[in-house]
Amino acid sequence: AGRPKPDSPAQRARACLARHMLNSDAPDHLRLRRLTTAAFTPRRVDALRPRIERLTDGLVAEVSGLLTGGRTADLVDSFAFPLPVLVIGEVLGVPEADRASLREWTYRVGSPADALERGATDQAWAALHAYFTTLIAHKRRSPGDDLFSALVHDASEGGLDDGELLAMAFLLLFAGYETTMNLLASASLLLLTHPAELAAAREGGEARWAAVVEETLRHASPLEGTTWRRTTERVDLGGGAVIPAEESVLVVLAAAGRDPERFPDPDAFRPARHLAGAAADGDAERAAPHLAFGHGPHFCLGSRLARMEAAIALPRLFGALPGLALAAEPERLPYRPGLLVRGPRELPVTHAPRR
């Protein structure tokens, strides 16, 4: 789906990296997903908890140092970005030294071209293609104990060809940190602008922090829409909404999270709606499940890892820095452009130690 683009080296790189499983149907999708599922089993994800806790504590200490003497720090650059990129880098086997370049390239390809300087998006696609080509060649020569190495050397179910390897590398990196970065940044912003909810989280323990994570996923979906789809036949959605065959479709997950028929007072940030036995406007049921991680065969493989990172990081950040405060007007904060991912680009904060 989408407008055809003229042939160029950058377009060929884009087309190669777009061969990932989000853009695939069965049976290819099932084969690609099976090859990566083993890396995200509950046991393997839960085993990362001690490492995530250590990484978080180190980053919180760095943020605290940046804030000394009344200075400001950007929570996106100093906290929300480095934590998930360090975690997914360890899972995938991406060197830490490359994270800044990878962040810039993935930022560009996740943004509409007209929001950037001319040629920036094409340059980023080409750079990502070259980077992952080099990384995969290195994994062939010197495999490690990481997912990329396993994928490069896995011959089960036919393994992956070079193009599929490149596309998988791009998808797992992009999805592995970009979305969690936006989750952490949006949750921090919501808590800083809803002090009563922050106080409730501090007093409510693990269940309340988990509810903060779920409500952020619903209220400020880090992935605003799905990748493009195309109807193969006429689709009747009911209520007079009909999509003809052979039409491009963009499903907006963020809109589903604000559906008033499923979520009472949908624009309000209310983590309590996700607590067991919580009453929402007179309902005795918990909030309906959100769609931030998708639905069906394409449900996010990394959902457990993203939830765990946020549930570890947020209480540690706000516990160590009780006087954290936003250093800008919320409505003036810049956000990611485009319809794919959503989150603050900057989140300046200050800290006034409590006496």
C-alpha cells in the first residue's frame, strides 16, 4: 500500500528493509515469527530483570548528577532513550557504541519525509541498510550469544535469506527501543502533569505502577498506527462504514485507545481503571484491553519486555528523585512527527530535593 516511489539506491534499501514480518502475511509471517519467538519467551525475558534493574539504577544516578545545582536534564536523552536501547542492544547483539547513529537513522525513517531536510530520509535508509549488512557479516564470522547471531546461523525452517535477515534486524531494533522509549517518556510526562496519580503510584506499590504502564499504553499509545494494509475484498465495518476492495487502510491504534464505548471518560489519565476490581464510572469491571501492542497474529513479540522495562524504570526514577518537576510548559513540548510512532522528543526536568 502507499504511493510508488522512483527507483534509487535508497529506495532499494527501503524496499529490502521493509520485508519484515509486520509487512508479511501467512505463511511467510508465521515462519519469520517462529524464528524469533524463542528470544522473547517469558523465561528469557524475566531473566533480564536483574540486568534491567542495574542499568536503570546507573541511568538514574547519571540523571541525578545532571540535575545538581538546579540544572535541567532531558529525560528523553538521558533516560527514556538509553535504557531500552541498551536492553534491546544486549538481546540483539548491537554494540553500544553504535546507539547514537542508530537512533538518528531510525528517527528519520520513522518520520514523514516532509518533516525533515531534503534527502535525510533516503540517507537514513541507505545508512541502516549498510550498517546491518556489516553487522550480519560480522555475526557470520564471530557469532555471540545474541539473537542476531542465532538468526544468522539458524537453518531451521529454511532459515532466513540475506534480505530477510536485514529486514528482521531493522524491525527488531526499531520496535525494540523506539516504542519503549516513547512509553517511558509519555509515562513520565503524564505523571509529572498528574501529581495525584504520581502520589498514588508511589503509595500503591507494584500493582499501581503496572496500572500506570497500562494506562499510558492506552492513553498515549507509543505506536500510533499500524503499518499500511490493503483490502483484498470489500469490508463492511457496520454502521454504514464500508471499505472497498483494493483500498489502502491505516488502522489507528491510538484512536482505539480513546474509544468512549470501551473506556469511560477516555481522554482522562486514570491508572486506577486497570486495577483488579476497579470501578470505572459505576462499572465493577476492569478496563477493557487496549490495542497498543496490536491484535491477532501480529501481536507484539516484545510486549512483556516493554511492560517489564517500564514497571522497573518508572518507580526507580521517581523514587530516587522525589522532587522531579517539568521544566517546560507541557503544551509546548515537541512531539515526534508523523502517524507511526508517538512520544515527546524532549522532556526537560529539574529537581528540587525534598527536605
